[in-house]
Amino acid sequence: MIICVDFDGTLCEHKFPEIGEPYLEVINKLKLRRQHGDKLILWTCRDGRPLDEAVAWCKQLGLEFDAVNDDLPEIKKNFIFKSKKVYGDVYLDDRNIIMESL
């Protein structure tokens, strides 16, 4: 499974451009999923230095990603063009809405 994960408001409190307090329950579950073979993509609007800081912050907490704001290499080879949408099976985001609730 490919899990795309937002940063602000999902892995930590939303304090952009700062980094808020970690949501350890989410982080620990994602680390466990990765240990069991799932792929993780950090999927965030952060860019440049704020993105580098977020990636380093996650790494300090033991959370590493297979890609950052990009498709996995094995997915890229299956597409002729580069889409702005990152391919995943599941998207974790604090601004999600479940279709059944619409």
C-alpha cells in the first residue's frame, strides 16, 4: 500500500511556518506500517527550507519516507507524463472529507 501523508495538522500541530507538537500516535502507526512493507510519501505544500526542516524533523522521530512530494520510482516508470498529483492508495490529511459525508 502507498500512503501519502500531509505534514502540518496531520503529523504535527498546524503552526506553519514553524513545526508544531508531534502527533505521536499517527507517527508511530506510520512507522509500523512502513516496517510491514507499506510505502510512505510525504505529501505537503511545504517547499524549500520549510520542507527540508519537516523531513529532518520526521527523521529525528524515526519516520522516514520513500518519496517526498513525488511519486515512487516504481510508479513513475508506468506513466508517460508527470502529473502534479502524487499517486497513492491512501491519503492522510487533516483536511480530508469522507465522500459518504457529502
